[in-house]
Amino acid sequence: MKKASGIVPVYNHGVVAFQEKQKWIGKYGTVIHGEYDLKEIRKYWYRIIGVSSEENFHAHSLEKQVDLRIAVRGLVDISSSWLAVTKGKHYSIFRVYQNAKRNETEISLTEV
């Protein structure tokens, strides 16, 4: 009987929905500044990973605070201009890293 080759990560901490801001267009075809709708792009199950001191250092140099760091399965394309919504809280995306060794995408989030 063979031993298991490793620990398989489980993505069951919650569901994160990625949303994109869409500008409002007035009845005359002009853009209304400061007003927008949120359009849902994708949803993924995620697992929570720890925020490293290096991550905090880079965030503080830009006067930001990394509140949550998550990983989703697969190497997915996620834009840093999107918003992330999970458990009723809205987050902006600070950094996206595709970890090919673990076949997952790591996302650092700052609360809005």
C-alpha cells in the first residue's frame, strides 16, 4: 500500500464573488460620474491563507492594509480593478499571484 503523496488543499472557507464597476449612462448618452453599477463576473470557492510580513510591508508602503488573503483553485485571470465580495463585505484587490507549483491563484484583499 502506498502512502499519500501530500496534503490536498480544501477550498471550503467560503465563496468569493468578483464584481466589476460599470458606469451609469444618462438618458442623453453621457456618463454620470461617481455613479456605477456592480456586475458580477465570476464566483469561486476559496481557502484562507495567512498574510505574510512581506505582504504587509509592501501594503504599508502604499498606505494600505491587507485584511484578507485567499487562494482559489486553478490559474485564473483576475483583474485588480474588480471588487471581491465575500460574507457580506466588499474588498478591493491589492495583489494577484498565480502559484503554478500549487495550481492556485493567491489574492490579497483590502477592505473597502
